[in-house]
Amino acid sequence: MPQLNPAPWFAILVFSWLVFLTIVVPKVLSHTIPNEPVPQDSDTLETTAWPWPWPQT
């Protein structure tokens, strides 16, 4: 039963990870965000209590 022989499958696994780490990851990381994030004001927003529709005990 050839599927029980780990030699070819391990080589395929290692080769696929090498391709992934050397080609795919740098291509993905080279993309830039079109609009750089702008920090928001540090002012705290005014919040109100939620009017619950059922009586609280």
C-alpha cells in the first residue's frame, strides 16, 4: 500500500512549505494598505443608559 510509505509525502510536504514560505508569504506581505489608518480623537463618547424593555429587579 503506497499511501503508508511516508517518504514521498514528507518530501511533498517539505517542498510545498518551502514554496509557500519563499514565494507566497513575501508577495502577500508586500501589499500596502491604500489608506493609512488615522488615529481617532481620544475624547470619550457620551453614553446613555439602555432603557431595558423589562423591569429590573
